Amino acid sequence: MANYDDFKKKAKGAFDSIADASVDAYKVAEEKARILAKKTKLRAGIVSEKATVRRLSVELGTNYYKKYKDDKNAEFSQICEEITCAHERIAVKESEIAELKTAVIKAEDAVDEPKPESQDENPEE
């Protein structure tokens, strides 16, 4: 019986040791998960704030352009002039697209129109 009691104590000690190691591993994993979640939340906040800065920068630039686009003495007049030229080039390209759409519609209409019958094709006359 002494051997059984010894075995029982050693087995209990081993299981307790394994249980303690498992608990420690769980605590470490839990802490790592908590830290990872906090880092992820902070990174998401940073991405959100950067998006806000980009949106506000675009809004600032747009408002500055609207206010100073015709002022040749403004600090960024060269950039405003480049933007105006780009808008003009966009308008020209949009006009060309509209012309091409009209040409396509005319071509489609020409294909859809029935061809008049020629007199050569009607031998009865």
C-alpha cells in the first residue's frame, strides 16, 4: 500500500504542477490578448484620426482654392493656377466624351434604320 500512496502523492504533485503551469500559461495568454486588443484599438484610432486629417486637409485646400483662385498675389497662386488649368483640361475631356457618346448613338441609329429597297431587287416591275 505504501507504493500506491507514494504513487498517488507523486501523481497528485505532477497533476498539480501541470495545473499550475496551465494556469500560468492561461494568465500569460490572457495578458497578451488584452495587450493585443488594446494595441489594435489604438491603431484603429490612429487610422481614424489620419483619415480625419486627410479629409480636413482636402477641405482646407478646397476652401483655400475657392477663395484665392483668382488672386494672383496669393501665397499659393501657382498651385491655384495649376488646379484651374487641370479643371479646364477635365472640362475639355468631358466634352470630348459627350461628343463620342453622341457619335455612338448616331452610329447605332444608322445601323437600326431599315435600308430602303432598291428597284433592282424587285424584278416584278
